[in-house]
Amino acid sequence: MAYNFNADEIFEMAEQIERNGANFYQSAADNISDDDKKEFLIKLANMEKQHEKSFAQLRKELSEKDKEKTVFDPDNESAAYLKALADIRVFYKKEIDTSNIEEILKEAIIAEKDSIVFYLGMKDLLPKSNADKIDLIIKEEMKHVTALSNKLATLKK
């Protein structure tokens, strides 16, 4: 099956990943009774919501040419990989114990890393004018991995 994405569709996938992330963190926060842990998860949910808004703004700023132009991916490798990653890997519905903060953090780290991989792949499929903007979001996602890893490390002490 061939996938021909334009920049608009790729940003739409990114927005969905961020919505999924916000929902994951909010759902986890709803199942945690400890106020500090709940606050940490809510903060992450809000960050994901902000990223979604950033991607929506980037989508608005796309030129009509960028929205119409399909990505040149003759063997459909990059586009198929990104679609699969977005559909089944990044903040997909997880079957975990959402009352266990360690399990939540471990799964969140995996999902955040997968989102970084998605955004790195996305950069190659977008107009070069958007690369710097994507780099900023990647750096934010890297901060999430650091924050999650630090929180997990403090729990293990």
C-alpha cells in the first residue's frame, strides 16, 4: 500500500500523538492518589497539550504549496514507517496498571522516545523551513524523557 503524505497530514499525525500523550498522562494522574505524583503527571499532560497547539500553529503556517505537495518517498519506506509508528507505538492505548507510578513512568519514557524517533523521521519529510521548529519540539520531548527518568530514579531510592 502506498502512502503519500503532505506536510499538513504529517503535522496532523503529530497533533494526534500529542493528544494521545496528554490523554495518557491525564488518565494516569486520575488513578494516582499521591498529590506530588499526580501534579507531575498533570504537568506532563499540559506540556503535551501545548505541543499539540504548537503543531496546530505550524500547520496553519504551511503554505498552500506545502499542503498540496506530496512527500517524495518512492519506496514508501519513510511514510509507512511514520504511519505505523504514529498508529501503534506512540502513546497508543496501553494495558498497564495506571495506579503504579513506576509502570506509568517506564511506559511514558518508551512513548516519549518513540515520539522523538517519529519527529526525527518527520523532519526528513517536511519542507526545510520547518526543520528548526521540529527541533524545538524534539528538545522538549527530550526534556520529558529526562524528567521522567529523574522521577523514576527518585522513586527507586
